[in-house]
Amino acid sequence: MTLRTKLLVGVAVGAALASGGAMAAINANEMHLALTSLKLALAKMGVANAMLANPTPPSSNAQAHLAPANQLGSQEVSAILVSQGGVINVYLTPAVGIGNGIIQLVPQIVTDKQGKKGVKYTCYSPNIPDIATAAPECTYHPVSQ
């Protein structure tokens, strides 16, 4: 094996180790802070109010009467964006332990035993396979290709 080949193998192994470090374990405490933040609670309220007041769910922050996505950030959340069907997309920061992590809260109108309507959210992540370890109420659903 030549010195050049050894050097290239060493660089490749180093890059592999470095990329593995970039995919560090999720920080459960930071994930909890992200999912219980006041800004996310406001987004959930905005979507719920819009869904209960209109036959069509909001498809933007403006329709849910929320600030622009990038103004709803924190140390754990880079942005909160309402999309088609009232789905709330939470974009996580590296502080949570995963780069470019996304959590989606999918709303559904439910009726309780007294006949009162409300909105329930189901939590998914399209790109965090081990989401349930840090947020047991969430499940992993990869995007279909």
C-alpha cells in the first residue's frame, strides 16, 4: 500500500468518524424544551382556532394568525412553519442533537363525549429515526419516495 493510498484511507476513515459524530444522539432535555415551548403552544393554538372557525385548515402562518416562521425560533427551534392542512413543521437546531431535524404536528378535529369540538395533534418526524427515544409521543414516518 502506497503512502498516498494510506493517506486517502486515513482521510476517508476520519471523515466517516466525523460524520458519525455529527449524527450524535438526540438530547432528550432539549427535545422536551422544543416540544413544550411557548412559541409552539402559540402555533398549536393558532392552528386550532383557525380550524375550528373555518371549514378549511390554515396553510400558512399568516392564515393561523402567527408571526413568520423564522420569528418563532428559540435555542432549540430554528423555525415553526404552518403548511397545507394545518400541519405544523418544527425545524430543530443542532442544540437538540441532530442537524436539520424536523418534527411535524398533524392536527385533527375531535369531538369529546359532551359534543365539544377540539383539535388533537399527532407528532411525527420524517427524518429522525429514533425520535421516540427522546419524545415518546412522536413516531418516525419517513417521507415516501
